[in-house]
Amino acid sequence: MTKTDNELIREYQAKMNAMNAFVANCPLRVKAEYARRMKEIRDELRTRGLYEANCGQFVTIPVE
């Protein structure tokens, strides 16, 4: 199942918020898994032209 742009962006932001919330006391393997999934999402968003790698920000957030 292919996710919409908004779903991918929301998932990425949720993962980023979770990483920030428990970065100090979380097992390394969990952080590594979150980071791996975040990288996959960033790569997909770059492919769709929605994530700018140079500045690390979303180019646009589409409205559904």
C-alpha cells in the first residue's frame, strides 16, 4: 500500500518527535530503527520532490 504525501510527512514528524522525547534513555537499537525508518521516509519524500536535502526541510506540505 502506497502512503499519501501527508501520511508520509505525518509519520516522519511523529518519528522525529518520538526520537526527541526519549533520545536520552532509549536503547540504541530502538533509536537505530527509528533513524532507519526516518531515512527511508526522507528518501521517498525526496523522490516525490517534497523534501529538500540541503536544508533538511519540507519543500511544501500538500493539502488534501
